[in-house]
Amino acid sequence: MKFTISFILTALLSFGFCLFMPWWTIAIAAFIVAVLIPQKPGKAFLTAFIALFILWGGLSFWISNNNDHILAHKVSQVILQMDNPYVLILATALVGALVGGFAALSGSYLRSSKQK
């Protein structure tokens, strides 16, 4: 149950923060959720990782699909040296997932250090 609540809360807070603040506020959202909802560090990392992977991957795909992947084709040629927008979307999702996962891991470790 904690996994589901943490998953949904991380995704919603991250989405809400990114509407009005810079992209890196996903780390703040994942950190806050991990501090407030007690989970083991590995599970906190996994929860935030999956939540942000799905959120950023889905949003990237949706935005890119709405413009027929025009920008994603060009950016993937520059960054990845190949014309594959889906790999770029996967890389974007992975970056967001790692940022959120490590922030949640830090929050979980902070919570466990306060309990001792």
C-alpha cells in the first residue's frame, strides 16, 4: 500500500512542481515523499524511479508525438548520433528516473538516520 501511495504522490507532486518550477524540482518532490512515507531505502528508490520513469517517458512521448517527432529526430541526431526519437525519449525518462530515485534514496536515508 505504501508503494502505491508513494508512487502516485511522487508522480503527482513532480508533475505539479514542473508546471511552475524548473525540471529539477522532481528531486524535491521525490525527497519529500520519501521523508514523509517510511519505506526501506531500496524500495523508496524503486518507487520514485518507476514513478518518474513513467511520468517523464509518457510526457516526453506525448509532447514529441504531438509534433510528429520533428524536434526529437533532430535532437537525437545531434546528441545520440542516430535518427531515433524513441531512444531519446527513453534517455529522457532514464534521466528523470535516476534523479528522482536518488533523491528518494536520500530522503529515505535521512528518515532512517533521524529514527536512531
